[in-house]
Amino acid sequence: MRQPRARAGRRRAGRTPQGISGAAALISAAALVVPAVPAHAAAGPAGSSPGEVIPGRNTATPALVTGIREQARATGSAADAARGHLAGKESRYRIADPARDLDPLRTTTTGTTEVVRLQQRHRGVEVLGGQYVVRMEHKDGKRVVTGTSGKYFTGLTAGTEPQVDQELAVERAVEATEAQLGGARPGKTEPALTGTARGLVVLPKGPGVLTQHVTVRGTAPGTGEPVLREVFVDARAGYPVLQYSGIKTFAPPAPGPAPAGAAAAHTALTAEPPASDTGVQGSGVKLDGTTADLQLARDTAHNTYVMRDYSRMRDTTKNVLATWDAHTQYAGDVSGHWPDGIKEFASPAPAFGKDATDAGAVDAHWAAGKVYDYYRTVHGRNSLDGRGMTINSLVGVSNYGMPYVNAFWDGTKMVYGNGDSEYRPLSAGLDVVGHEMTHGVVENSANLVYAGQSGALNEALADYFGTALKDDTYHIPMDSPDSGLVGDTLCRTKAPRDCAIRDLNDGRTTSGSFTGVGFGTDNGGVHLNSTIFSGALWNIRRDLGPALADRIVYRALTAYMTPLDGFTEGRNAVIAAAKDLKIADGDLKSVQRDFNAHGIVPDWELALGVDSDQLLGRVNTTDTSVGAGGGWWTASQSNDDGSEAYSVWAGRTDGSGAPKLISPNDGRYHVTPVTDGKTVVWQAYKGWNVDILARPLAGGPIKTLYSGRYRVSSLHVEGKTVVFQITLRHVGQRVVYLKMGETDPTEILPGGGPGRGPSTELPSLADGRIAFTDWHRENRKWRTDMEVLDTATGKRTVVQQLRPEQEVVQTALTGKHIFWLSKDHWPSGVTALRRVDLDGSGAVDISPDTGKDALQGTGLSATGDAVTVTARPADAQDRNGALSKLWQFSTDGSRRGRVSCNRGEQLWGTADSGTRVVWLDATTGYTDLVTRSRPAGRCG
């Protein structure tokens, strides 16, 4: 079968077995790079001045040096002095050539203090998160170094010549993003995702992984959420090894309606503001009914007053604080772009009226000024970047004409959703505005990577400063039980505590509350785990008082933290900043107790327990599933630091015997393996080639069954038969099967023929039969059939014709039944689990699509005894309940229960035989392959 080359035009987005949350296998939220910092201190090298040195892990460069006072070069730039200090103390820092390998990134001067940030480069290539900070005092013509901190990775040896070009990297990055985001509603099209090559980046894993960095933008298929993904594609093999969202949202993205139209064209805002009179005092009514003073400008060309504040940017004549009417814009279209045609909110009089109030514009403009004043007055910071950058707020965006109940910072501006019948426009919360603007402060200081623990730290700081500003403005005392509520003023009818998105007083701890998830869920738990750290900070604010605590946390952020810091480094930074400010011993002990109370202590990750049996620990992979059958499991694994290309391993599901290596370690990425207990079949990625390989479990040569270019999913093997799905970009999906030993694969064409759009999808395999869906046009209408094909005869049978509004998420086939997950109520993610006999009779719902027992299913696997669904409860009210878990049903629906009560995310649940299931589990903060032989039942 020949694969057509990609052609222009739109296609129905592909779906993968695990759907939105599970399209990528878990990658440890703690393993974005090498583990961070041990919490113990060590003495400095011989000959160093007195001070505390905390060593880095897997690097010879210390993570933190404090308590020193060492002369540095007084003349020249601060960056030159900082690099000179590091060079002069090579025995301590082990940085051989700071002038060559550390680029000046930013110097922040406050009074007599200088904080120099330096970006690591490996053989001229940027190292992700490789940033080192040097702190100095500069006065009376002298410079004194007082400390250093950060991550400089001394073990990097990777080559820097790519074997994969940017064209392939962009294609692989877009494919990976589409797979992680999931598919679209049948019959709907969306603006295509686009990728932009950003250059080479070294991921600091082990000796280093050279990658092509690609930014993917657009709109999530099926939800309308904005997409701005940072994807890193291995530059040797072309396989995406890391991706996370660059959009800093107020709340985790929620399911929404499908987009209804194409994206508008975008251009950058380059024109100068219209001629205006500056410094006009105006007013408006906020959504809480109070009147606010507003700083405006008079647009002399149109004789109106606009929300453009020049008064605060007194250090520049060009930069302003402006609030823009974006009610015609969609959230997915404005992230990372400046939309055409929008204007600042305007009024014929300086007193703005009801329209500006209802839109949330008055709140947004007033609050942005408050946040700017807070950072300028309290911390001496001139705007978000510290250099007076313009502050733009886009107010009232929708989700393709529907409510958008969220807000985000996209790296250049704040964007606020229009709200809904319960939630006001998101700009109505002063803490929301403070939260989003603080993301800008974080990005322009520590630049904490928005994934895993560093992302949770990013969110914690945004919540801390946003809530602190709100409480101070409204005089809410720290001992009030409502002092730590976040987003509590957004609701129209709910009480504040019922409305709040988070509570900094929720008492969460690492040992009792840390939720291990993959980067496909909440960017690795950036919101889910944020209140563990922000809760500790909030306790510090209560114990030390707001003014002192705010100074400590701000200094920790701006003078100590670096992009890949986690909870332990965050603790070290806060304690070091507190010492800088010379707080009393009793207060310092209080700070330490507050971190201890939230479980942020040495080696806290080791205390996370599970109720499953580990088959393979710390697999260190992404975007790869697991397989099971015939008493065997198979999975992909990297090495301990995640720097090697993935290899396929297999072992017995009862844990007996030692795992065996199935694939070669040849630089290819060997992923998504499956097995029937006799043969392992998997995919191998290298450059433009995607190969399907097979090898008997008993040993023998590896055979290439298929070779192509495009993404493969839904791979299954039984005996000599292999079936899979190919996503042909801009064309559609095709189910393909082959017999091992035969030359040509067979493509199962959709009922409407091979034209663009119609697809055959979601195959499953049992007893020589293939179940799949056939999505095609008939009489000018879209139609989806559930079909079965007998591979021995080639006969196709339509088992059921589905209703037009139904979307199949996944199928599973046994010798007696076809099971499938059906999404009937768009845009809801709720699915029904359905069963039908092979002849089309005996249709029954095993799990409902409404009510308290409904699930949002994303993955499905079945044996003759049980059906296992990877799903989230549709009515989950708590953080942990909203994660993907494994649910098991008897084939007649009479029994239902959880497979495991593990707290973390559970994905790729794959049935072996009977009720035994293997899956990837993130409870420990790493990705482990685990199993249970019988379901756990009800979990408290």
C-alpha cells in the first residue's frame, strides 16, 4: 500500500486510544531533567571562604552558595564580574570557561545589589533550564559576591550536529501535539495547528539530549482551548521527547465546545497609538458595584476617552497600560498573536458606562493599575519585565462564541475570558489579574518552566502574590479563614468559598496530597500541586506578617530561583532570601516549620505509597503505550536519566522472571509495543521513517512488517495478524492489517471511498476478526458504522449504524462481543460503555452516559471476563477524582469497581487475561509500569 503525500486542505483530527488526557504516556513530573537538589548542606571546597554550599545533583557545580563575601572585578559590566568570579573559583564551581559557556541573560539592580543571570550553552547550544545566578553588592567602587545559585550541568557531552532537519521536527511536533490533545467532533473542522522551528536546545538529561525546539500554536481540536506548546524533538531520531504548554492559565483548561470556524489572520501591533491627551482622570463601576478611579487618555482624533494609562509608565513616553475590547475574539486565536481590529475600550465621557462594567473592562483596567503599583511601590519593580514594558489586557474573549471561564498570560499579554451565567468575566477578580500579571513577573525573572514541579512553583507564586494583593487591598486579615481563597469573588450567586478555584489554606502536603500526573494532564500537575507550596508560603505570611513575607518571597523569586527549580529548591531559595533580609532566628525557624508542615522536606518523594505491584520502574518515556496478553507485558523504557532512545522490554505479568530486552539499542525510538504472549510488535522512529517491527518472545530475528512516514496508532497483534491505524495528514485515518510473512498490507477503505475526509478508525483484534469504525458520507450526510471484518475471508459486516451525534472514542473486541466508548453529548466528555454481539444483536449499555456513575472514558481494553476503562468520573468534585483512573466492569455490567486505589494518574490500562491489568502509574511522581490481578473495588 502506498501512502499519499500530505496535501493542502483540512482533515478530521485523528483520535488515539487514550483520548485527550492519555494520548501521551506519562513522563515523570519530577524527571523533566535530572533530579534537582538534595536538601542537605555540604562544606565548601578547600580554600573557599566561610559559607554554606548545597551541592547540585548529577553536576559538580553547587546548587546554592550563601554566606560568602568575596571581592569581584569592580570595572566593566556586572555580567563580566560575575563570570570572572566563577572563573576565579573554578575549584568550587567547576565551570571551566564561564566566558564561553555562560551568556549574560539579565542583570537586575536594586539599590546596591546586583543579580546577574547567566544562560548555559553547551558547545554553543542553549541548555534548557541551565541558568546560573550570581549575587553581588556594588558600592563605593567595589563589587562583592555574596552568593550564587542555579543549575549548571557539568556532565554534558552530547554532540550538537543535528541529524533531523527543522521540516521534519515541525511535522513531528504538530503530530505529537494533535495526538496529546485528542480528536474533533465528527463532521467538524478546525484551524490547523502550525509549528515554528525555534532552533537547537540541549535537554540536560545525563550526557544531554540534542533536540529541535518547536513552538506549536492554534486551537485544540474539539475543545476550542488555545494551544501554545513547546515541543522538543530528538535531533538524532525525530521523535518528540518533551512537550508542555506555554500558556499560563488561571485554572486548568476545561472541556468546551468544538470550534466553529477558521482562525483569523493575525498581525503584530506595530502602529503608534492615536494622538491623545495623556493623564486624564476617569471612573467606572466595577462588577461588585463600587466605583473605581481610572487613568485614561483622550483620543483627540475621535474625541473619546480610552483605557490607556500613561501615568504609571513615567520612565518612558511610549509604553502604556492599556485595556482592549476583545469580545469578538476567540481564546484559541489570540494566544501568542495580536489580533487584528481590536480597539481599546472607549467612552464619550471620562465616566465609563454599563457596557464597560458588564464586559469586565473597568475591573481589568483598575486591577492592572493596582498590580503595577504593588510591584513598583513594594518591590521597586517597573512593570512586569522590570524595564517598563507595556501592559496589555484583552478582555471578554470567548470559546468560539461560547463562554470561556479562564484567563491566561501568553508571554506578552493578559487574556481574560467572558465568563458565563455563574462566573463573571475573569477580570472581575483582583487576585486573577494579580495572578496572571505575576506570571509575567516570573517569566521575566526566574522563568520557571511551566511543567511538573517547576510549573507548580510558578503557579504557587502567581497565587501567592495575586491573593496577597487582594487581601491587602480589601483589608482581609491573615487569620480570616477566607484569606487564602483564590477566585472567590468571581461568582454571581455562589458563596465565596463555594466559588473559589483554590484555597491557599487547604492544608495540602506532599505526603498526603501530592498528585503524580503526566505532562498531558495539567502540564504535569501545575495547578493540582501548586497549593502544597503556596500553602507553605501563606503560612509564612501569617506567621511573619504580610510585609516581611512578601519581601522574602519576592527576593527568593528574583534573586535565587532558576527555571527548573522544584519544591526543595524553592524551599532553599526562600530560606536563603530570609537570611539575606536578616530576619530573627525565631522567624527563620518558623519559616522552616511551615515548609515542614507541608511536607517539603528532604526526599519527600520517597514517602508516596501504592497498592499495585511494580513490573518496571521509572520508565522515563513519553507518548508510548503498554501492551499485555498471554501472561506477558511489554513496554518502552529509557535509561535512568532519560537520555537514551527508548527500547522495548517484555516480562511476565505475574512478576516472575526477569524482564528481557526485545528491541535493539540502535538510536531509534522503539515505542507503543503490543503482545499476544508469543510475539511483540512495536513501532520504531528514525528520521522520516516509521517502521513496524516484530520479534518472537522466545527470541529470533527482528522483522520489518511495514515502513511509512506518518503516525501509527491502535496497534494490535494476534498470531500472524497485525492491525493498526495510520493518520494521513490532511486526508484522514485508515485501518490497515497484514499477515506476517506476506508482502503487502491491506487498507480498509471507508464506505465512501478513498477521498479526503472519510476514515476507518479505532481497530481492535480478536479471533481473526477486526472491529473498527467507518466514518463516511452517504447521501450528503456523515454516517458512522461499527463494522467487523473477517481477515480470513475479507468479509465486512455492519454491526451497528451509529447516530450522527455519536462519536466513538475506542473499541475492544473479544470472541463474543464488541465493546466501545461512545461520546453522545457534545461537547461533554462523558462516554457510555456499550456492548453488542458480533451479529449486531444484544446491544446493551454497560456504563451509562448520564448520572452519578457516568465516566469520561478515554481508553478501553477487554478480555472474556472483564472490560477495563481508563476514565475520569464525570461528576468528580475533588482534584484527585478528576484524574484518569482505571475502572473495571464484568462483561454483562453487573460488577463495577476501581482497578487500583493509587492516588496518581493511571493510564494505558491494558487487560492481560481474566481481571489482571497492567498500566502506567504516576503516583510516585515517576512513571512506573504496574499491575493488579484483581480489582480494588471501591476507593475511599
